[in-house]
Amino acid sequence: MGLFKKRTGVLPGFGLSLGFTMTYISILVILPLSMIFINSATAPWEKIWQTISEPRVVASYKLSIGASLMAAAINVIFGVLIAWVLVRYRFPGRRIIDGLVDLPFALPTAIAGIALTTLYTPNGWVGQFLSFKVAFTSLGITVALMFIGLPFVVRTVQPVLQNVDKEVEEASASLGANRLQTFVKVVFPELLPAALTGFALAFARSLGEYGSVVFIAGNMPMKTEITPLLIMTKLEQYDYAGATAIAAVMLVFSFFMLLVINLLQWWTNRKFI
């Protein structure tokens, strides 16, 4: 009877594939992240607290986190709009614009920072026509983070928008709903989880950005100095424990934000499905 006993369980090969997956993730993700906390623990707790609570460091936390949140929120609005235009309309040059969306992925961040600084300095091509200062301010940092974060929102929302059934929208219109009501009641619930995912990806990418920001920021202590720059400064001073302590704070905050966003995604899926 044992020979004919029906086998139950997962698909064949699951154990081997799971083993490879966990090994790969452990080597590339878990182990490096663990080293941040291990290196931080080599210094006395008093020194670690003094490093992460220094006014200059706290100011960099506020700037990096605030600018990243602002850039990600703006990218959600305009990213959804761009995705809508690319999916729903056909016009000359659409493929070119669609390809340009991915440019921040391929462009070295240092080149992007130099280009943005050239544009937005007071005597730059765009900055000379503005009545307010962009480069070397927190606004310039937000602009740079918007540049590098936009593709994450567009590419996350675009496939979802392509799969939205237009017949449902037509049915909504036939029942007397206007375009705004159709978007809010029919389209928006479908896009919300993808938009939250795009926000999370753009925020996480912005939080650790260095190359595109360091040029346009001006790097003035307590004003336009981002946290990744302080980490690089600590490394140049061979203060590895201090650098990893600051990095650990940003890592914990990133985990917290991703947890909150995942909970929001779960809540929206449960509410609208």
C-alpha cells in the first residue's frame, strides 16, 4: 500500500529551488545588510548615539527623508498622468517619450547631477529665467530625486493601466457617471496598489541617492547636506563604525516605511477587491 500512497505536497523541485533562492538572497542581501549592524556594534553605544544624534546628522536625516517623500509624492501624481497618456493615447513621438521615461535608469547619476546643476544654477539655461533659486537648495535636491524616481512610478502603473478593462469604464459611463466619477470609482481602485508600489520604489531609490544630488545640493552643513554624503565623509575619515551607524538608522527607517506601505497595499486590496 505504501508504494501506491498518494504523494501530497509542493511541486517537484521546490526544495532545491527554495534552497538556491535563500542562498542567493542571503549572500547578496541579508549578509551585507547584517554587516551594517555588526560593524556599528564594534563601537561603544555612547559613541554610536553621539554620532547618530549629532545636530548635523539629524539635519541630514530631515532633509533626505523629507525631500525623498516629497519627490516620491510628486512622482506618483505625474507618473500616473504620464502612464495614462502613454497607454490611452496614440500620437506622433509616443514611442520616443516612452523610451525617454527609462533614461534615468541608464544615465549615470553623476551625469544627471551635473546636467541638472547646469540647468538650474542662477545663470543656467533654466535658472536664469526663474525668480527663485533652485540649485544649491532643498528644492534642487527634490528636483534631482524626482528625476531619478519617475521611471519607478510610470513602469509600475503602466502595465496595470493596460490591463484595466475599458468595457467597465464604458459601462460606468452608460450608467450616467461622468469622467471624474468613472476614474475615482472604477479606475483609481485598480491603480492604487500599483501607485503605492511605485511610491515605495521611488522613495527607497531617492533615500539612498548620492550621485545626482551631490552636485546640485551645494552640500552646505545643516542646510543642503544629505545623509549619504555624511556617510561618505565618515568613510573618508576611516570612521567605519560612525558611517555604518548612520547607515543603520536610514536602513531601519527604510524598513519601517516599506512595512507601512505594504500594510497600506494589503488594506487597499482588501477594501477594493
